[in-house]
Amino acid sequence: MNTKIISYVISNLFRILMCLFLFPLAISIYYKEGLRISISYIIPIVLLCIFSYFLAQEPPEEQSFFSKEGFFIVSLSWLLISIFGALPFIISGSIPNIFEAIFESVSGFTTTGATILPEVEHLSKSILFWRSFTHIVGGMGVLVLVLAILPKGNNQSLHIIRAEVPGPVVGKMVAKMSYNSRILYIIYIAMIIIMIILYVFGGMSLYDACIHAFGTAGTGGFSSKNSSIAFYNSAYIDYVTAFGMLAFGLNFNLFYLLILGNIKQVFKSEEAKYYFSLIIISTLLICLNISNMYDSVSRLVRDVFFTVSSIITSTGYTTANFNSWPTFSKTILLFLMFVGGCAGSTAGGFKVSRVIIIFKQVIREFKKVGHPNKVLNMKLEGKTIDKEMINGVNSYFVLYFSVFIILLLLVSLDSSTFLTAFSSVLSIFNNIGPGLDDTAANFSVYSNFTKFVLSLGMLLGRLEIIPLLILFSPSIYKKID
């Protein structure tokens, strides 16, 4: 294992994280929040400065690394940023319990949006800002940001992106991965700025517009209001947020194709077609199921469309109490929690592309019954799906449900009902945010042990299990020089 390149990347990660802490520090100074709040950002900055100094200062001569190092770097980085991200909550006294602070930090960076806070409006503005700012840092991937900023980049960096960007396939838009990462972040930041402008136009203050744009872009769902987006009671804001969430739930490669003017290729995207079809069908079915609960059709469509958009993209913003909806509607929402958004997006879940592949495998098996000797190839996005990808999806499917069951068993020890345990694990593991029953509002009902398990579940879901498991595998350390 190339330990020098690992040290170099982590060192650069610390420098970037150190710079990111300057944003909430500036806000705390601007709003004159006091010395303790400011120190809660200064201490992590100083610690990161010290650690980065003692790690690699210059790039090593041997910069080659493979998937093993890529997985190791990603999983270690996410554990470290989660710990450092929790420090402002602990030092400021906003969340003094270390397990709860780490839960909140992990939830932010993994864009889960689950919280242990019964209400958030008592928090300082800079703490609320940092809490939501973690969404945009973790949404695209903190190491994608590292690769975007580093002056040099080679194709081996694809091992890092493959480990960090969720989905069965990670494609390159341009030859060099550093340029590829920069393109992703330019598109990402441009879309965030557009969301901020649209929110301000809808009557939000600039501060609130930033908070909710971060939550929408990272598909995380942290808000500065206890009642989330429902606080504004605005059809304009509801629809801007809903369409914004759906946009960030799409594969970012599609936006790059739009910039190049390749509109035909965008409309040919099979994953996007399934994604939008699922949204439309789910919205219609839920509208029919709960129509008797509404007097206004426009309000019915608005609440259902918003909720479906929020759940499938794993954002977790709310405008309606879907916990009071009939079982049929809640079952659809649970299914959407499982499916999630598109590969290469900021959304969580199993991913639409994987569901498509599994569905096509089932169809192929039915066809084989009538034609057992016929070779039937499966295609996705116009390309034949190779055996390696099919095996990868099948393996992940088995691993996904194995880990899900283990988490469910652990969480059920501390849950009052099966629905609470099941929806909590499904929500946490797929980086959704709110659960059902006792965790519809927040996760404060759980013990410190369960909060730790759920924090681990969020990281497993965001990194899609394998990178984090590799970090704790004894065999990976045997060959370290």
C-alpha cells in the first residue's frame, strides 16, 4: 500500500477543511455571537493546521495507487471529517453530547438530514450555517473537491471517485480526473447559486436562502426553521424546492451534456426516464389515495409532489405530515426511500440504475424460460451491460440487505415499534432523513449506543458499504510498508 500518497491526500483534505471552517467563523464574527462560538471554529482550524503540517507537505515521488488505496483514503477521510465536523457543536455547547454531535455531523456530511434536535431555531446562526454547509461539502464528495483543487491529477484518481461517488458506474467526462472534478464542482456551485437567487426572489432572506439552497443541493434537508420548508407556506418556494431536489437527484453528467448542447443524449437517458416515471406514478397514486384528506386539488398535488420529490432524492424536507397518511401512501414512500436518486447525483438510496438492472435481469430470466438456449443481452443507456457490472449489482444487492438486517436488529433493541425501527434504518441507511412513527420528527428518542449505530449506518449508506468495510479489514494492513 502506498502510505505516502494516502498521507498526502489526507494532508490536503485537512487544509481544505481548515479553509471551510473560515466560513462559519466569519458568520459568527459578523453576527457578534461571542467568543465561545468563534473559538468552536478556531480550535478545529488550529488542530487541522497542526495535523496537516506533520503529514506530507509535498507530493511523493511514487504517486501510483489502486482501488485498495482509493477505498482506504475515502473511508478514513469520511471518518475524520465527521469527527472534526462535530467539534463546533461540542465546543460551542450547542450539542454537548459527543454521540449526538457526531450523529449530527455525520448526518450533515452524508446529506442524510436526520437530526437529534427537537428544535433548531435556538441555535446560533453560524452553527446553523455550518450544520447546513456540511451538506454541500459532502453532497458532491469532499475528496472530489480535493481532486478538483489539486494542481495535478491522473487517471488513477478515478479509484477515489469510484469509491466516493455513489452508483454502480462512474464515468469520465474528460480525460484528466482533476479536470473532471472541477467540471462537476463548477456545475454544482452554479446550480447552488441559482437556487439561492430563486429563494431570495421568493421572499427568503439571503441567510435563509443559503441554508435551504445547501439543503436542496446536497439533498440533505437541514433547515433553519423547526417546521422546515412548511414555515414559509409558499407555493412558489415549495415548487422551487421540489424541482431543485429533482434536479440534484439527476446524474450530473447530464448537465455537462446540456452545457455541450447535446440535448438529444440527455433525453435518451434511460435512468432519467425511469426516475421521472417513478416520480409521476408515485405522485398520482398517493394523490388518489389521500384525496379525501384535502379540500383543494392544487394543495393536494403540491404537498404530494413535494413529498415524493423530497423522499426519492433523500432530501427529507417536509411540507406535510406524511406520517398521518394511509398505509398505502406510506408504503410507496418507503419504496422510494429504498430506490433513491440517480447514480452520480447527490441523492442517496439504492440508485435507480441498479433497480433497472435488477428489473431487467428478472425480465431476462422470464424470457429464458421460453428460449433457454438463446443469448439475451441486457442494455442500459444504449450500451450492453457486461457480466462484471451485473455481478457487482447482484453482490451489492445481497450485501445491502445483509447490512440492513444487521442494523435493523441492533436498532430494534431500542425501538418501541417495528415501524419505528424499520423506517429509521431505511431512512438512515439510504440517507433520507426523517423516519416514521417515533422518528418522524427527530431521532432524540434513541440511546447513545443506537445513535452510534445509526451514525455508522449513515456512513455505510453514503459510501455504499464496501469502502468502510475495507477500512476495518485486518488484511489491508498486513502489506503496509
